[in-house]
Amino acid sequence: MGTLTLHNSRWVLMIALLLFVVSVDLSFAEIPPAFVKTELKKNEKIWQGQRQTLYVKLYTSTSFSGSTRFELPKVSGMIIMESEDRPLLGTEKIDGVSYIFKQHEIFLFPQHAGSLTVPPFDVEFSFQGVENKSVEQNFSTHELQFSVEKIPGAEPGKSVITTTNFRVDDHWEPVPEKAKVGDAFTRTITMTADDLPGMALPIFKVQKIEGLGIYSKQAQLADQMQRGKITGKRIETITYVCEQKGAFTLTGATLQWWNPENESLQEIVLDTVELKVKDNLLLQKEGPADSKGYKAVGFPWKLLVVIVFISALAVAVFIRLSHRIKQQSSQATVKQKELFKKFQNASASHDPASTMQTLLHWLDYSELTGSSGNLERFIELADDSDLALQIETLETILYATGSRQQWSGDKLYNAVRRARKKLRQNKALGEQQSLPALNP
């Protein structure tokens, strides 16, 4: 048995030290770090207004906990929104390590041609760490650049819809054929497009016409998302009230849309309507009495019978519907709370498109501006300059090309919440004042 020399003892010490370092490294490398990958699914040609899909994949070798949060950027000339579908879950082996991934979809809608850039944005998610403790971590994506083609033949300065399927329904109720002073006609224009959100569809502009009362309802957006597919719907409702007799021209519109599959520019024409309004004899005032005296008129017994019958029928209908109205009122209150919560979450995400969409959806159900949600009326009734400023800034961010304004979802939410509280209190006070006194 040989003796341990100084030289040999050094080698033993070095080997022991290396084994210690390796064991320490292995203990820290038990859980590979989580990371994020992005991939932009691009077509050979990217047309103005055409949807692009950005895949954001989150990786962890353990398991996910909680939901994912995106700080989506604001890009002038582009609508960016998160898909409402559940993320795709799967497994993948990278460099011999098995990972679990969660794939989210972000939709990009470039609004003008040229070179566009999606700046890096933050992604936050949680995963299981050492000893099954939840770890929350922030990651940043890479900058993305792509070029957008200009649509040939499109009118300069006019928005063009890019989709493989665009449908427009122009409906009048009633049909404006015979009209007299006091009549009202409602025009409902429903636009539906594949692979586009409703907010990307054009606004139907209405011109004022002397002699007609024109009232536009806030556009309704009714988008559907399922398995990565979007069907956008925008409903414009305009009511025309005949205030004077005469001939009026209700202008139509020409909507251009580009089909990227066959690269063709197509048009949908909304017809111009000619409306001829006559006097309404029932609304005319009676002339002076005949100088020779009044003509005796028999009592209208038939009219009295009709009035009594209609009154009895109305009472019966009212009694039957009163219970149903109470139930619907309770359900509507729950629905309003759910929609306002969605608006709060969208504001917290600082996503302008989602915030505007959820705000309009809640306003339609709130009844704070009457029978329909009207953003301008909401601002007018609230009488809050900060609310007007926040909504104006949001609209500028969404619709103005080249805008660089700063916008805060938190400030908008606080302004809307303040206005909501004020209008609710005013409504309750008005209802109390309209009640008769208990002890007159």
C-alpha cells in the first residue's frame, strides 16, 4: 500500500472540489428556466387591413399557475388585440429537456401601407418553482417588422376593408314609400366581415337634412371569436323623423373591399332613397269657427267602444308583463355588472381596442343614456371634462393615423366609474321626485 504523497493529495483535493462544484451546479439546474418565444405568421403579401397572427409561446419545465398578462403596445396605424380563445397547451422537447408550452394568439390589423413595427412588449406569467412555490416572472418579446402592401385602385384617403367575405344588409322599417309629417323611418345597416373586428369596419356618416330630424344610435359591435377565427359585426342604426313636407334625398354610400385571395377590389353600393313627405291632416290645427254657428256632431260611440277595448287589453297585458319585467330587471343588473367588470379588466390591460369595445358593450346595457348606449350622450350627461378628455384621447389613439398621444386605461376607468355613479344617483333621485307624496 503506497503512501499518500503531497502531489497525490493535491490531485485528490482538486477532484473533490470539482465534484462539489458539479453537485452544486446540478442542484441549481434541477429546474430549467422558463422563457418566451414569438412567431409572426405572415402571408406572402400583407395587405392593408388584413389580419396577421402573432403567436406568443410560453415555456416551462414544471407547470403553469394563474393567467397570462400582456402589456400590448400602442402602434399608430395598427389595431392590436388579444384573441379571446383559450390558449393552446402542449409539450415540446428542446435540447433534451421536456417543456410544457402555452400558446397565445395576438391579432394585428395594419391600417395603412408601408413599413410597420411592433415594438417589444411585456409578458407576465406564473409557473411552479422549487418546492412547488409559484414563481411570477416578466419577459419581453422581440421587435417585429413587416411591410404592408397598398391596395391597387383604392380611393386615396378612403378606408378599404380587406377580407375574404364581406356582407352588408341595408334594412328600412317601415319602407319609406308613402310618408307624411310626423312619420319616422329607421334604417339599420349591418356589416359583417370575416377575419376583422367590428371596430375595423367603416362608420356610416349621416348628413344633416333641413326638414328631417336625424338621430344616430351608437354603433353596436358584436364580434365572435372561435378557434382563431374572427367574425366582426358592426350595426349602424339611424332614425329619420319627417318634420316638414317636401322631397328629401337620403344619400347612400359605396363601400370598397379587397379580397386577398383573388386580389380583386369590389364594391357594395347602398342605394340612395328619395323620400316624399306630405302634410298630415291629423296634425293640422282646426280653423276658426263658422260665423253661422257650429255644426252639430254626433257622439262617436264606435270610437268609445274601441278605446274601452284597447284600454282593457292594455291593462291585461301590463299585469302579465309586470312580473316578467321584474325578472328581466334583476337579470339585467347582473349582466351590467359582468360587462362593467370586463371593461375594468380591459382598461387594466391598457389595450385601446378591447377597452373601447367593452365600454360600448356595457353602455348598451346600462340604460344610463336612455334606451340605447350613446357615448356622446354619456359624456354630455356626466358633464365631466376629464371623462370627455379620456374618451377623446382613446378615440384618437384608435382612429387617428400617426397619433402619438399617451393614454391611460386606469384614468379612463376611474372617469367612467365616477360618471356611472353620478348618473345612477341622478336617476334614483329623479325617480324619487316623480313619486306622489305619501300624505298629500
